[in-house]
Amino acid sequence: GESVGLHLPTLSVQEGDNSIINCAYSNSASDYFIWYKQESGKGPQFIIDIRSNMDKRQGQRVTVLLNKTVKHLSLQIAATQPGDSAVYFCAENIDQAGTALIFGKGTTLSVSS
Amino acid sequence: GAVVSQHPSRVICKSGTSVKIECRSLDFQATTMFWYRQFPKQSLMLMATSNEGSKATYEQGVEKDKFLINHASLTLSTLTVTSAHPEDSSFYICSASAQPGNTIYFGEGSWLTVV
């Protein structure tokens, strides 16, 4: 079946830098996308979501960009902090279908002081 | 606080035994819950969709006789790993939402170690 993938498995940045984590999805029918943060041994933590009728959404220090033409999703974290170190997953589904979220492979973000 | 709760958070069982993991929605009723499995350094892989009052729908490659799912009420789904083997050791996570299009909540996960 179709799945969501990520471009890079790891990303290392310095504290204070901006981080960009990318995701490519393959199901053109997906209309809802979420970024999750997962710390070791814990369940996924919601960061930000975006629906397919938008191409950008901002939260506190985070921005999600959606490019439906090339089926690409990115998460930008401003002024990255050591507490941002975690694994980040993008996930997709067809919002009103009641189907499960399908997760990408994950990017491990390491922030050094 | 958590709106989806899993229990136990950690469990160790012997090979050949069965272990049950519970997923509860605390503040809402969920006709559908989802079960995922996550191996170390890998992503969450969907195992099955748990439907209240009916049989679960399993993803390809997931043995329904080994991973028994029961969704007997609108707030509780259980995953029973039967005749567990060391290769079943994994992090099991559930998710739920009140209805399609609503916020999807995840449990904190359950670590299963089979020795």
C-alpha cells in the first residue's frame, strides 16, 4: 500500500538554529497531515496539523508547509532548543474517512548546546 | 491530562504465555480505535483497526489469531498477544478519536518484553 516517507533519517543542529524536517507522501487522496514528536519510550505527541486546503500553518515556533503538487510536507522549528531533540514523524490520512493515520519513517533531531 | 490511557505501561511475560493490553478513551466515546506496533528505531506500523461491536480489521501481514482485539465498549479496546514469543517484544500504541475528522489522540504506549 501507499505510505508516507521521510527524506533524512537524522538531523543535527546547534541550539538556536532553525530546523527543517521534510516528508514526502505518496497517497494523493490524503487530505490531512500531522507532525508528531516522539521522545524515547513515549507515545507520539501532537505538534501541528494541516489540511489540504492550506499550504502553510504556523504554531508556536513551528511552521508546517504543504506542497500538494509534489506531495511534500515540511516542519520548520525556529530557534531550536535542546528540548526539541526527539524523533519527528509525519502522518497522513483521509480526514473524514475515519481511517488510521499512516506514519512516515521518522527523522531523529539532535540539538547540541 | 491524558485522554487516551494504556495499561500496562510495561509488561514482561514468558514465552508461550498471553498478555493483554488495554486502551481506554477517558473523555470521549470512540467507535474506532487503532493499534500500532513500533520496533526500536522504527516508525509506527498500523496493526489493526478496532471497531466497537464488530470484528477488527487487520493490516496485511498481521496475524489475527495471534493479536486478538476486542472492542467491547465505546471506551475500551484490548489487544491480547497470544502465545507470545521474543520477537513480539515491541512498543504497542493505540489511538482513538470521537469520530472521523475529530482530533486523534494517542496513548502513552505499552512496552512488551517477552523472555
